[in-house]
Amino acid sequence: MITHTMPNRFSNLSGFSHSRVPLRETTRYTSSLHAIMGYSQGFCPLFPLDTSSVGSPPACYGASPGFLTGTWPTRKSPYLPLPQGGSDPFMNCPAHFKSFRSRLKGKLKRLEQCGAVTFRSYTTDYQDALTQFFALESSGWKGSTGSSIALNLTLIRFYSLIAEECARRGTLRIYSLLLDSKPIAMHFGLLMSGGYYAPKVAYDERFAKFSPGQLLVKHVISDLCQHGATRYDFLGPRAVWKSVWTDHVREHQNCYIFKPTFKGRCLYALSIRGGSLVRRCRHRLRGDPQEIAASHMHTRTQGS
């Protein structure tokens, strides 16, 4: 099923930025789109796209003849295809992962010297685990900057509702790495249609030297392969700690439609034509930030 992504009311929430909608249902939004364009000030910012699923984004929205369309690259989201049939869960990881895997084994052994290390996953009876996740996420830099879920009642209600509904559907996966029965790394994850999504992760920064988040990722990948999952989707933009695990990325773009008016054409020329030129020049001089992050994957890892 070919899909595209559409913004929803929670578009400011990390990891749940968009709802996936079958492409064949796009036409029922077209008339509404044209109505919006009638009142817009020259352009309409449209839908973020997964370009691995949609080949020619502007054509997908049925813009009327004369309307100008353009796309703007936004992020490259890493994902890892998971092997089937009992193969090595990490066979699709990059070549450099072999040395990183050996270092992880050493970190796990050193962590075990600090206490009893266990891994757990929760699909039902998750309430205590969810409370632990909120507390763990708030214990680090997100708590000190005021951006953690636990400090926002709206976010607490949102993620609690997500957990409740996903648990009812059997798609909730809360993973935890525990040291002496206390969580030091956790995933708020979802397993849907063979894909695992980790919109929220957290780890105890006091144990950063052991890379608890990476140890948990390793366990999660192994567990997913045992349950027949086909991919691990890291979500969000490229980052060093993600690039350790995979070279595969999904490229996303925003799609815009401009009215065929003088103002619309000026906005199109400035934002799409001119903006693309500025972007290319900046990347030539300073490099693509996401590509730079990937190039440093050999020299840096993070705890989560």
C-alpha cells in the first residue's frame, strides 16, 4: 500500500508528527485543499512526504492546472531492515558495526560488575513501566531544560492514551534495561505491521559510559527478529548514535502548492527556486548536517 503522511493535531510532538493515510484516499482531501487555496495568501504548505513511498510528490495531490508545486527536503530518517529465518539479527548493519558490537559486549560485562542486569518488555500491565519511563526521561537533560514529558500534563495524557490504545491493539512495546531492578534505559515503542517504531527513548545519564541506550537497542533488535519483525525504524533525523546501526535512510520532503497569481509566483521563485540554490551553496561550503553526523559515526557514540 502506497502511503503519504499528513499532519495531525499533535504535529509538535516528537515521534508522532504525522498520521499515515492510504494514497488512494488522497482525492477526498483535494476539494478541501482547493478551498483552502482560495483563501490562502499565495501558497499552501502541504504534506510531509516519505519519498521512498511516493515517487512524484506534486502529482499526488491533484493540483489544478496552473498551480505551481515544489518540494523541500527535510530529514533523512534511519531504519534497519531486519533479517528473517533465524539469521544473524545484525547482518544488515554496516561493516563498521562489527567493532562496535565487540565494544558493546565489553560494556555489558563492565555493567554486570555493577549489579544484576536484566532486560524486560511490556505489552500489557504497562502502567508501572510507563511511569518509570516518564521519570527516567525527566532525570536527564530534558528534565533540566523543561522539555520532558513528565513536566507537561498534556504530553502525559497524550502518551498515556497512546499506550492505552496500543496495548488494547497489541502493538505497545515498552522495553527496559534494568540494573538491580531499576531502569537505566527504556524505549516507548510500537510494533505495527512488522515495523518497530521508537518515538521516545530515555537513559540514565549517570551510566552513560556503559552506553545503556545502545545496549538496549541491541537487545530490542534481537527480540524483534525473534518475533518476526521486518524493520526497526529509528524515526527523526540522522544522528551519530543511529548511524552506528544502519546506513539505510528514508528521505522526507515537504510539498508546497502555490496559487497561479503574481504573489504566488513570487513566493515560488523565492522559496523553491531561490531557497534551493541557497541550500545547495550552504551544503557545499559547510556540508549537509545529517551527512556530517553520519560521517562521524566511527568516532562517537551516545548513551541512547
